[in-house]
Amino acid sequence: MKQINRIMEIDPWKITSNKIEIENRRLQESLTSIGNGYMGMRGNFSESFSGDHHQGTYVAGVWFPDKTRVGWWKNGYPEYFGKAINALNFAKVQLFVDEQEVDLAKPLVSDFEMTLDMQHGTFSYHYIFLGVRVSTQRFFSLSQNELAVFKFEFESIDNENHTIHIRSYVDTNVRNEDANFDENFWNILEHGVTKEGSFIVSQTIPNPFDVEQFTLFTHQMHQGMFSRIMQKFENGAIIESFEGNLSANNNLNFEKRVVVLTSRDYESIEQMKEADLSMSDSLVKFSYDELLGSHSEYWKKRWDISDVQIFGSDEAQQGIRFNLFQLFSTYYGEDERLNIGPKGFTGEKYGGATYWDTEAYAVPLYLALTDQSVTKNLLKYRRNQLAGAHHNAKQQGLAGALFPMVTFTGVECHNEWEITFEEIHRNGAIAYAIYNYCNYTGDEAYLAHEGLEVLVEITRFWADRVHFSARKNMYMIHGVTGPNEYENNVNNNWYTNKLASWVLKYTSESLDKYPRLDLMVSNEERNKWADIVDKMYFPEDHELGVFVQQDGFLDKDLTPVAQLDSKNFPLNQNWSWDRILRSPYIKQADVLQGIYFFGDKFNLEEKKRNFDFYEPLTVHESSLSPSIHAILAVELGYEDKAMEMYERTARLDLDNYNNDTDDGLHITSMTGSWLAIVQGFAQMKTWNGKLSFAPVLPKAWEGYSFHVNYRGRLLKVLCNKHVEIHLLKGEPLELNVYGKATQLFDNFVTNLS
């Protein structure tokens, strides 16, 4: 159900507004978030803002184990709920013009404008206050990830002289909004002054779970046409004060550079100090423009490969670029210890940890737009956490490995039972990502070694989690939640059963291909796997010709979504949870998720019957839903539905479709807009290791183009009145276009089918 709350202007490369949102300030902050994979922040003002807002700055991999134990705690529940925590507020300044403080929530501020420049990776805003134009710009450096830079420029526009006073902070007085208790997470270990500025060393407070404490070394440095008049430590913050005299004829500039180091990379505070000294000595040699230029060059290299051009629709163009920008601001694969949090650096909801979204939705994009080592790091992330997955399975009295629904370490840290230990289909998605990597890249070295270790342990979990029904002479999986989280504790979710069966078969085939005696897989165990595959139960209705989402689904009142009054949406904000669970309404692709994963295993008629049955019951209240429906809709020739779903996934946050973007962006689902274009409209498929395209051009667009890396080649695909495929790098490649085998040597052109 389409509900739009658009507060930012349309521009192909920018997110802009000339209004300081008061009621929608949190939404505006989310939409102007920036980061560099190492750290990032919401689009908070540096200056004071007395209205409601959500102050948020985050450092990748830094988290805290929030308490979870409640009165109904039961065996098998996780011990804690891991949460990404607010780091120190190092963007903060207090700004005074002629001794009056700027408060951007007050009416004295005029001529405001803000811009998130996605092409160059900067966030800027300017305004007029008491005759002074204040212009600011910030970026989180891609060329030196530990660095954030904030620039301020002052201009007298009333031809009067003014006194400008700036207080620059690094403040430990921060709170998390998504926490079970209101507490400051930071203790101060040390603070001091340097020749460039001042520093503070903070550490996360002790926790009762024997979980690592994190230490941050934060150093603020200042440059510009101001005189420092004070440095002090007060109330948990380091503060430096500066004054400048602004004349009618000369502008003033002020620059704040912040270096943030963590105990994730350094063993001691002394090592941090040495590293910071080296960085500081280097940074003073470069001007702001030089630092920005280096940063922007990194963005240019990323955009050269990843940019998707859409001709004829600025809305669609802005949507796909915004999503790619935020994805790459969150993760670019440099650190195998990290993964892609569902909110990235934009908020705290969901704890900021790793979900199955990565394997199911992000892996295809990163395979195509980055070096294959980036995706391999995502696979290694799970392999490195295998011990935690063993722990999770053991807690449930099961064999093998159960990878977590939510995690920082591999140990499950989500406290909702129906999500944590019923939504076990994510275990299959992690195995599927290994297959996806091998199938896409042609590189099976990972599969033969670390990958097989992961697959075997996941398979052992499934073999223990199923049960045998003597009455039906079939294996079943009861008590699960499928991808549709609007049903809990159901029996024989079709997608879960299908994925489990596939994992058993794929693991066995991989062991045949790459025998591993050290894995201690007996013939008896292999025979059990084969028996489960042969006798797995899949609910199906032959009269309707559909795969049944779970055993009781067809007994529900199957009233289509279109017959509901629009005042009911979103359901999760208007209905009780009891009513939702009893309803037929589907949060996101469930059966259709399985058809998407294994698209080569189903014919077009099977896809059509299932899509026609399930999509009218789907409310798309998960950010992960629209892209899968868009991809299948294109294949079925449902162009209008495909475009509706593309617009929803591309502009989910920009238009606040689900009325929940104020607490952060939906980072992992942002891959959906790219999937909808490349796997949807262009119908790029890699079934059985064979690359194919069958592009269609939406009526609303004049054309579109994109790049993909594929097995050592770089391709550019252009679709307008005809289809062009260019081989930009690599050896000639055989592919299929509209079902016809084609040898691609350099350029290939054909009519739009």
C-alpha cells in the first residue's frame, strides 16, 4: 500500500532540502547519514539543536551486550542482546555569533539549505544567523578511514563586523535510544592536550557477560583563522574554545579534524598514541581541499564500476544512487571481521548487527560490483564464527552449527524467541551464499576448504532438526518461522524445507567433488542425509497448483490486501500482533523467495501460479520484499507490478514508505534496487554457471545502463531502443542473450526483444 512521506528534493546526484525539519528531523537525519565503512554518523548538526532528534555516531565493530534476561527467560535464550552503541559525539560544536548561540531549531536561522552529495561523499549545509552566513561541510575519509573532517566558513552579509566564538567538543555523554536501560556506555580512562588539539581515551563500561570491552582513542585537531583561547576537560568532554573577528570584507574559516582509533586494531593505548602521532604529523601537511580531493577520488573509482544510469526518470535515478551510496558507505569489504549491519551507521534499531540479509540480498550485488575478495570476506566472516554457531546449536540440544539471526561474534544475541530460534532458514541462506559465490566466480577453492567445513556443520544441524513422520513416511520441520515473520511457530514452511533439503544435497555433492577425510563424515551419516532428501515433505496444493507456505496457510481467510481499508497500513503499526499472526497477510517473499533462489528449478507456469496466488496477499512491510517480487514480475511479463516494486525498493527510505526511516535507513535491503534493475529488468541470470541477459525497458524510462564484474571480466550493459553489451576488460566470453548463445569479443548489439 503506497504511502509517501517525501521531505527531500529530487536530484540525480544529491539529497537536498531548504528546510530544517522540526517534526521530521529524525527522518532528515537518517537520509543525510554518511560513513566510510570504518565509522559514520547520522546527519546530525554539529551546532546545537534544541528540538527532538536522534544523535548518533557509530564505529564499526564496536558494540555492547545489553541485558536480555526477563521473567519469562527459558533455557536456550541468548544471554544478552548485542547492540551497536553510540560512540563519542565528536562532531559537536557550540557556535556563537556576537555572543548569541546558534540553535538550529529556533526561528533566528534563515536561508537554510542542506545537501548530501553522493558523487563526492560529502554532507553540507548553510544558513544565515544574525547577518552571518555559516557554511559547513563534512566527510568521513575513504583515503584514511580513521579520519572525519568538519569545515566551517563564515561570511558577513550585512557588511558589519562580527565576533565568532566556537567551542569544539569530543563528548562522552551519549545514550543509545534502542537499549533496555538508560546508561552511558563510556568510562573515561585518560585525556590530554596535543600541539594540534586534545584527545580523550574512553572504554565501554564493564559487562557481566565476559564480552570484550572496547577502547576508543579520539583526537580532535583544529585549523583555520581563529585563535584558541581555552582547552579543558569538563563533565565528560574535552572542550576547546576559539575566537575570530569577522569583518565585512574577509571571510573566516575553521576546520575540525578528528582521528578515531579503536582497540580492535591496537593492543594498547600507547600503540594508539603512536599511531595517532604518525597520522597527525601526516595530516598537517595537507589542506582541506587535498584531503577532500583524495576522498572524492576513492568515490569516483567506486562509481566508475557501480553507477547505474537511468534515463528519463530523475526519481528512479536518485533512488538507485542513494542506495548504492549508503551501502558502500557502510561496507566495502576491507575488513573480514566486519559485516553489513541492517542500519549501518544510520541508527540503532535491530542492534546494528549481522542478519541473513547479507547472504540472501547483499552477496549478489557485491559479487558484481566489487572484487571477488570482498564477497570472500563475507564468507570468511561466517567461517570465523563457526564456534559460535556450534554453541547456538548446542544450546538447543542440536548437532552441527546454527548460525545466528543476529550477531557480532557468532553467538546468537537476539532476544525474541520466534525470530531467534524459529527463523532457522537463515542457516540455509549462509550455505546458499557459498554456492552463489562459487557459481558466480567459478572459484571453488573456498568451497574445497573452509566452505566445506561450514556446509558440513550446517547440514548436521538440518539432519538433526528434521523429524520423521511415521504416519506419512516423510521428514518434516515443525515449529519454525519462515521469511514471512507475520506467522510464527508454523509447521513445514515450504521455503525452510526446500532450503534444508537443498543444503543436504549440495553438501553431499561437494563432498563427492572434494573429499575431506578430516571432516569425519561417515557413510552412515551421508546415507541419512540422502534419505532426508528423498523423503522431505513439501506442502503443495495440486488443485491450486501452488506450493503451500505452511501446513495451515490455506485454512486462513484469504482476503486479498487490495480489499483492506488503507487506514490499516502498515499493519504492524495498526493491528495487534495476535491479529497479524492469524491473518493471511505476508510480510515479505516466502515461497517466492525459494522460487527466486532456485529459479532454474521451476518452469514459468509454476512461477506464475505461485506469484499470482501469494503477491496479492503480501503487504511488503519488510524492506526485503519488493525486490524479489520485482525480479519475478519482470520474468512473468508483469511490467507494471515490477515498476511498482522497483519504486518501492529504490525509494523505500527516501519516501519513507514504511513510516520507520526516522530511526535509520534499511541498509541491507538497499541492494534490492540494484537487484530489481540487473536481475529484474535486465534479467541477468547465472544459472548453472552460465551468464545470460534478456533486458526489458520499462515504459516510464528512456533507458538504463550498468556494469558487472563476472569471472575476471568487466561488462557494460546498455538498454534503450536496443541492447548493447560491451566487454571492457578480460577475455572473450560466451553468454546467452534472449536465449541465444553469443560469443562476446568486444561489443554486442541486438534489438530490444
